[in-house]
Amino acid sequence: MSLAADLTSLSSTLDQMLERVEAAATEVRGTDRDDVLGDLYEVERHLRSANRRLSRALKEIPTP
């Protein structure tokens, strides 16, 4: 598998992880677990940042 294909697959996995974290945040929102909600928002922020950086890296990889 090529580097671009590996990184594209990783980006897809990050998208799936974001969906799951968002779903967990939705479940916790409105409860008395603000501590957990804050942590989930922080995880979401880091995953989004990682996905943006990965997208930039993918744009720099030459295509055959």
C-alpha cells in the first residue's frame, strides 16, 4: 500500500473517531458530568487538529 493510501485510510479512521466522540458528547450533554463533557470537547479539538494536519501532509505527497 502506498503512503498516500495509508494516510487517507488514517484520515478516514480519524473521521470515524470524531463521529464517536461527538456521539459521546451528545450523550453526556445535559447531565451533571461537565468534567467528562469538557474532556470530550478537548479530545474532539485535538482530533480535528490532527485531521487538518494530516490533510495538509497528504497534499504534499507527490502522486505517481
